[in-house]
Amino acid sequence: MSASDFDRDLRAIHEARTLAREARSAQERLESFSQDQVDAIVEAMAAAGLRESARLARMAVEETGYGLALDKIAKNNFVLENVVAAMRGMRTVGVVRELPEQNVVEIAEPVGVVAGIIPTTNPTSTAMFKSLIALKARCGIVLSPHPNAKACIKAAADVMHEAAVGAGAPRGIIGCSTVISMEGTQELMCGKGTDVILATGGMAMVKSAYSAGKPAYGVGPGNVPAYIEASADVDVRAEVSDDCTVWHLAQIREKAVLGTGCVIGRGAYIGVGVRLGKNVKVQNYALVYEPAVIGDFAFIGPAAVLTNDRFPRSTDSDGILKDVSGWNSEGVILGVGASIGARAVVLAGVVIGAWACVGAGAVVTRDVPDHALVVGNPARQVGWVGRPGRRLFESDGEWTCPETGQHYRTSGTGLESVDPGSEDR
């Protein structure tokens, strides 16, 4: 029986194994290439991709129905220009680093054959990206396209492959499945022909990649990256959620938790186990000491300090230097939407109520009610603020926000909305 007579699933499995064998054979030859040869291949692939970028972008839009051709071109070109520029000069052959003081020599070694799972949302840019980084590392790669983008992904793979071969790479170093089925993709990920998985796609596909029994790197829907500037010091035990930004020289200590969308400014400090809610802004050089708890939408201004020691001393009564066990840390608590002005200091254990506002330079020594506006040293209440931060005005026993028109009345915890359905927190 010929291969064309097999049912689709068996043909997909057969093709995956064949492409992996071809990539393995090619990779074993590529492994002996010099750094200059590898770099020449990558440059040739990038140049070919740029020539075909617009055509591939149009194919992707026409086949998938997703996006605009101009946006697809931009994504293609980012890979072919920016990513390649970032790799330029990067050593991936032989000795890549020496640490004589530690008696360590790092030698680059290719992992083998990559299984590249390609989505329908960014098909051509992802296919070219994975092909480029695989060959830069002297690896072979076999792509498994999403069925709704198989033609444009195959076209992108062909552009990369022919350019690589034209620059001296062994034929078969880049493969792409044409018979698409889950069984074929599973064979590519789980079979003996591949060594590592780069999976981009739906969560089920990414979870499957992580369960394949070999190293896997996955990106699923909604997995928005966090941006961490290279000079920031983020402990590996900290939890930095999607869409966070951590700027230059910031330090995020172990077990700290940053909710979705947080921004940590230059030189800011987030202590051990501090918990930040979503969309919190910590401005430049602010210090947030453990075990502070910061509510959603809170704002901590430049150089503000949230302390944790009610009785600060460097030594105990016997003159012995204190360590972390020498005092009971009391964290500041910021309610939802609370704001701390620049260079303000909040003493240990103080609770700042929801949507309250602490003026710049204030020293807060006691709890602040919801929506209260406090200023000075020691801080004293001088009014009330609404959610936009605007000062409220009083009329007939109620307080009104000049921006939203929302009405408030005093309560046991500060202010509460007259219409709880619209703004009460």
C-alpha cells in the first residue's frame, strides 16, 4: 500500500517522522559548521525573508482572515531585521564565554532538532522567527502549521529553507508538515525525532507540548509578556504577572507578587513577599517594605517610603546588631485606588483607605479613612477626594465629585457612595 492510500492521520505521522529524520541528518552536518558559516546562513535567510515579506503577509491575511497586510509586514520585518540584528555577533559555536576566576568555560552545543508549532494568528513571522533562531543555534527544525494557515506557513518555510541551502546549509534542515492532523503534531512533539519543542498556539496545544516528556517552551493566548529592563534585579522566586513593566535598576525581592499590568519605576524596591494588585504604579525610587499589601489601581509616588518597623534601631538593648529576626515587621496596607504622593512616608502598620490620597511629603502616622485627603507632618485630613483624585465639595450634607458628579456621604470608614451601584468600593 502506498503512502497516498494511508488514512490522513497515518500519513501525517509518517510525514512527521520523515521530516524529523531529514532534519536530523542535516543537523548532524550543520553541527560541524563554523561561526562564520552559520552567521552567513542566517543573514541569507533574513535577506530572503525581507524580499518576500510583503507577499507572505498578503498570503497570511488572505488565508487566515486575520489582521492587515501592513501589520503582518511589520511583524515579519521585526523578526527579519530587529531579531537578526540582536543575534548578530552572538556566538553559538565553540567557546562562548570564559570565567577564569571560577574555572568555567562555556561551550555552545546544539540541542538537535526543534519541533516548531506555528499558530494561525502570526503564521509567517513565527515560522521565520523559529527557523532563524534554530539555525543560529545549529539546530534543524520541523514546523507543524495550524491547519487554517498551512499554505502561508509552508511558503515562509520554503523561503527560509531555500535561502539557507543557497548559503551552504544541508538540504532538509528546515521542514514543514503538509498533511495536518493532531496525530501528526503529537508525533512531532512526542516522537524520538525531535529534541525540544517551541510551541505557539492555543492553551490545549501548549499544555500538550509541556506534557511531551522533553524540553518545551510555550506561548498560549493571553500570555502577554512582561517587560523587565536588563538592569533590573528580579528574584526568580518573585511572581511577575502578564503585562507588567519593571524599569532600570528596580529590585523585586523573593516571593513578591506583582498583579497584572503593574509598572515598577527606576530604582524602586519591592520587598520580600510584598503583594501588589493589578494596575499598580510604583514610581521611581519608591521603597515598599515587606509585608506591605497594595490594592488594585494604587499609586505610589516617586521616592515615597512604606516602612515596616515601628521602633527602628540598628542594635538591640545590649548593643547587638539586629537581623531580620530582631523585630516584628508590620506592613503598610493600601486600599483599592489609594495614592501616595512623592516623598511621602507611611509608618509601619498604617492602613490607607480605598481611594484615599496622601499629599506629597506627608508623614502618615495613623490610619487614613476611605477617600480622605491628608497632608503635612504629621499628616492631617484636609478634605475628601473621589476616584479621579479630584477634591470633593460639600452641599446639603453630601460631598460631590466635580469630575464625575458622584455623590458621597460620611460613613464609619470614611465616605461611601450615595449610589453604591455606580462607585461604592
